[in-house]
Amino acid sequence: MAAKKQILLRISSLVLLCINAAGALSAGIGFILYPDGSKLGMNTTILRHSPFNDFLLPGILLFVCNGLFSLLCLILLLIKKDNAWLFVRAQGFILTGWISIQVLMLQTLNLLHLVFMFTGLWLLFTARQFMHTSKKTS
């Protein structure tokens, strides 16, 4: 893979991981502190098709799985750990799975779902590119 392409893929992954971490950490905290969703301008009626009565458990999962894990991926990429792209790939799977399940449970689709689905797919793509390249050079 050309060096310029590697740099662009790496930077785009870092930016998306940063955005995902910031959004998931802040929203997760909002849902944990205000499980009724009021702090984020939501209410529990959108959960009517889900197994949840409030946003507490989804908030905890959001905070950990998409917030803290994205932050971990970001740090691993920044310090250039050898296995960082395995973590990025895992975050891509987690995020695409999260959004897919959310759309099914809430029975709705909006622009943010599409943005974060694209983010997860992009993370999967970039991880595949880097992992494929590293196998060839090994």
C-alpha cells in the first residue's frame, strides 16, 4: 500500500475513532446519569419495541463498548502498537453490530444511524487494508 494512502487511512481512522469515542462517552454518561433520556432530549417511549424500560443499561454498554473501546483503539493507533488494527477491526464490528441492533430494536432509521454505520464499515475497511498489507510484508 502506498505510503500516502496509508497515512490517509490511518488519519481517517483516528478521526472517526475520536468522534465515536467522544460521542459515545458523552451520550453514555448522559444516559447513565439520566436514564429517562431527558438530558439528551429523548424519552423512553422510543424504547417501546426494545427489551429496555430506560436508558441505563444501553448507556452503560454505549459508554464501555463504543466509548472506552474506541478510546483504547485510538491510543493503540497513536502509539503504533503492532496489534492496533485488530482492535480497530473489533471496534468496526462492534459499531456496525450496535447500529444494526439499535435500528432493529427501535424500529427506526435516521441519519445518525447511517453515519455511524458508515463509520463502522470504514473502520473495518481500513483495518483490513492494514492487516492485509502487514501479512504481505511479513
